[in-house]
Amino acid sequence: MVAAPIATTTEDRILDATERLLAAMGLRKMTMEDVAAEAGLTRRTVYKYFGSKQELAFASIDRVVSKVRDKLEDIAVSESPVQDRLKRMAVARITVRLEAVQSYRMSLDSVFDVIRPAYMERRKEYFRREAEIFAVVIREGVASRSLKPVDPDETADLLLQATNAFLPYSLSPDELGRPAEVRKRLEAMADILVAGISAG
């Protein structure tokens, strides 16, 4: 059994507690008082960092998205061929998210039921920033002629749209409970997508 990561800041401690409570009761039933008790903090301390449970949910999502971007950037600057990097990036942007929600996959729908309208606006920015990282690698591939002469920005958007079918909120709790199977299908899709833009 893998030990839970140790929270490094008060904010992380609060968000770790939030994620445990999302798994146990979902966002609708969870209260700020519950979060304070679970984190071993006062309610006042929790409110110092987060004004509502919706803010907590978004902060949790933001934390995951930040990990996704970090992973994409690491892969983007690695030494492997462009096609390999793009495939790994397409898989990583999903698998990092899948790993993050495993503990509360059964209550994920209830989280998005509460925050969906605001989330849909925020995700535009999430995806824009991810697409920028993909576009850098695609631009490199076009310049080196390992990729077809495609528009890097448009192609990056298309790669994201194609893999969005595997995002956690697009999957059922049953599918979320089978991450190895999801990854296998995702890798097959990434192979097809990248082959479609590869030169030769």
C-alpha cells in the first residue's frame, strides 16, 4: 500500500482533507466544518484560505491541473523524438488526472453537478495552457520535418479535443475504476493521432 503524500503547506493539508471527504460524502454533503475537522485545523483557518466549499473544489482541480502542466512540460523538453513526446503527453494529460481522482471516483459526478457551469469556463484556460505546450513540440516537429506541415496551434487543440473523451468527468465510475484499461485505449488513440500528423 502506498503511503499518502505528506502535506507540505496548510493549503495542501486542507486540500488533502477535502479530497478524503469528497470520497466519503461528496461535495453536496461536505461542509467547511467537516474540512476543518478532517484537516485538524480551526474553521477560521480554513476560511482564511478558502471562502467556500466550491472554492475548495476548484483549488483541488487547480492543483491537479498544475501537476498535469508540470508533467507535460517535463516531457516536452525531454530528448526523445517528437512523435514519442506527443504520444506521452497525450497519455499523461489524462493519466495524471485519473490518478488524482481515484480516491473519490464514486462521488466525482456529484462534484461536477455542483460546480459544472463555473468549471466549464475555467477549463477553457486549463486547455489553452496545455495546448500551448503541445504546440511548442508540434512546431519543433514541423521545423525538423518529422511532422507534416500542420498548423501547430490548431493541431494542438485537435489533439486535446480528441483525448478529452478520456477525462475523468467523461468516464463512468466503473471506467474510472479500471485505469489500466483506460490507459491502454488512450495509448491506442494517441498512436493513431500522432501517426496522422507524422511525416512519411
